Amino acid sequence: MTKPIKKSDSELVNEHIAKLEPELAKTVAFIRKTILDTNKQIGERIKWNNPSFYYTGPMKESDPKEYKREIAVFNLFKGRIMLVLPSGAKLNNTGALLEGDYADGRRLIIFKDLPDAKAKAKNLQGLMNEWLDKVEK
């Protein structure tokens, strides 16, 4: 009996996006590419049932429940396009992208559609780079 071939994280993300409504899929794919193009140390996977992004480089040891490696995760509930940054409160609100004021430190970026995502792309990359600068290495 042959073992099933395990799919890569990127393949699983591709499959997830392919199942979305076409216009939503285009927007999510654009945001995904924007984030991944920011830095080679940003990886992707499916976590919390959605595409997510994390730091792949070396870090100081920490409690896994602190989610220090997690950069952002999509929340696509009911067709909304939200990017949740678990430690977004630590970032400057470049271009006023970050929304919400949650006690646990998370912040959101909400995208209306593809033109909105394109308009926010440069500021999004700025936030990703700032996040990477704050990693406890």
C-alpha cells in the first residue's frame, strides 16, 4: 500500500482559495501575494480554517499559546475580507489600516474588494516589515 502524498502548505492554501467565490478569490490571492512578496521569511499555511502567515526564521523560545510567530490570518466569514493580526497593537498604524482595539492585542485590516486591496498594498507591506523588525530573535 502506498502512502498518500502529503500536500504542501502552499498547495493547501491554493485549494482553499480555489473554493472561494471568484471575486473574493481574486482579492484574497492578491493580498496573499502582497504579503508573501514582502519578505522571504514569511510563510503560509492553513490555520484556524483559513490562510495564515507566519514568521519562518529563528526566534527566542516562547509559549506556543502566545502566537508570537503568527503574523496574520484571514477571516473570510460570510464573504468579508478581514486580515487579523494577533499582535497588531504593537505596530504603528501605517496608513490607518489597523482597526479595532481588542484587549488581547489583535487588530484587523478590512478589505472591501480588489481595488481596495490594491490601494492598501504598500501600507500592508510596511506593516509586515515593521512586524518582522519587532520579532524577538
